Amino acid sequence: MSSSGRRALAPILFIASGTTQYTGAAFAVVLFSVMAPTTVAWWRVTIAALVLLAWRRPWREHLTLREIGESALFGVVMSGMNIAFYEAVARLDLGVAVSLEFLGPVVVAVIFGRGWLSKLAGLVAFAGVVLISGFGIDTTTSAGVSGLLWALLAGGLWAGYILIGRRIARARSGLTSLSIATATGSLVYFPLVAGDFLSAFESAQTFWIVVGVAFLSTVVPYSIEQVIMSWIDAPTFALLNALLPATSLLVGAVVLRQFPAWPAVVGLVLVSIAVWMASRPSVPEQKKTAEL
């Protein structure tokens, strides 16, 4: 597939990824009454690790210690991001939490983007995300403040996820690295859930919801993202993440009945514009296409 074709297809894949990811997050909210958000996030990563290890069998690959180390670091960052995000979602509306978390990708897009169009797209996306969040945080409560801090932590880790993830996706099989990453995340964060992880077996229904969350929020979307990361640069990938706050807003409305106010609708339009700008080929690419 040509470079322009991949750039055109990337937003469509992002929408598919975001829809499954935040549908899983909406179901995860249901589990918070049974187990801690951190435990839900850990099970999500652990089940994904079992699936990906059985599928990719990374031990059959001739990986160097450096490659294994990079994948392991990716797993620590990714799993930490998931834990921080679930802790934020437990305290804030889904759309608000994702919008605040998106500050991480915006920073990546603005700092590492090439040319004025990329930086302008980052600012437009940021404005859209602010409108989507609607400043819907009650900072007079401990839940509001802690939710804000968890969301910002998730955003910082999201930035690391983008930069590290693209590096390993370009260097070798992203899915093989993802299998090592999820396994590492499961092992590293197990001490946090050691006293609570058996709550997933409270009932058959609870367990199958946990399995569904793992597939919807990790196995499917992160596999898709590894493919996209191998196609485009980090700033463009970061800007395309602007689709995720919009997607989470829609999923929150449909599944959790969290309906957006009019500023959020304006924010959706701005995010769409930013994504269109990010999907445009660069000037050198346009010249190359014209010459062909």
C-alpha cells in the first residue's frame, strides 16, 4: 500500500480501535463495584498477555537483550497508563478523563511535529479536547482532584507509549513486542493487586466481563495501533489520537448515558478538523506524488 493510502486508512483504523477500546472501558466501569480500578486494569493486561504470548510465541524469535528490554519498558509504561486511566475513569466521566489524558499526545504532536500545519493541528485538537471535557471537574471534592491528577498522569504515560511504541513497531514485529510488553506489565504491577485479583472469579459473569474488557480494550485496539505505528510518524500518530476523546464521548453517551453539552459538540468538530489536517501529506510528499 502506498504512503498516501496508509495515511488515508489510518484514521479509519483509529476509529475502529477507539470504538472497541472505549466500549471496553465502559464495561470496565461496571466492574468497579466488584474490584478496584487497578485490579481491572491488571486483569485487562494479563489476559491480553496470555492471548498474545500464545499467538506470537516471542521465545521463538531471535531477539536481542536490548529489544527485549525496550519491549519490557514499553509494557511498564503501557500498563501504568491503563492503571492511571482506570483510576481517572472511576472518578470522572469517560469523555472528560480521555480528554484530559489527551494532553500527552498533544505535547508530542506540538514538540515533535514538522512544519506549521502539524503544530497548528495540535493546537486545534487541544482546543477541541478542552471543549469536549467541558471543564466538567469539581475540584472542590477529593474525587475531582484525584481524578484530575490520575488523568494527567495517564496523559504523560500516553506520550511515552507513543514515542516508545513507534520505535519498537518500526524496528521489528510490533505484535511480538506487544506480547512481551503485556507480560512484563502483568508481572511488574502484580504486587499492587495481589490482595484483590481473585475478585475476578466472584462469579462467571464477572469473569467473562473481565475477559471481554481485555479483548475490547487491549488485544484488539493495541494490535491495530502497532500496525498504524509502523506506517506513520510519532507526531501524526499523536494527532490521530484526537479521534479517541471524540470516540469516548460517543461511547459514553450510548453505553453510560453520559450525554454531551453543546461545547462538546463544537469540540468534536474541531477534533475532526485537526485529524483532517494531520492526515494531509506533507509538502515534500505532495511534490513526490505530483511527480509520479
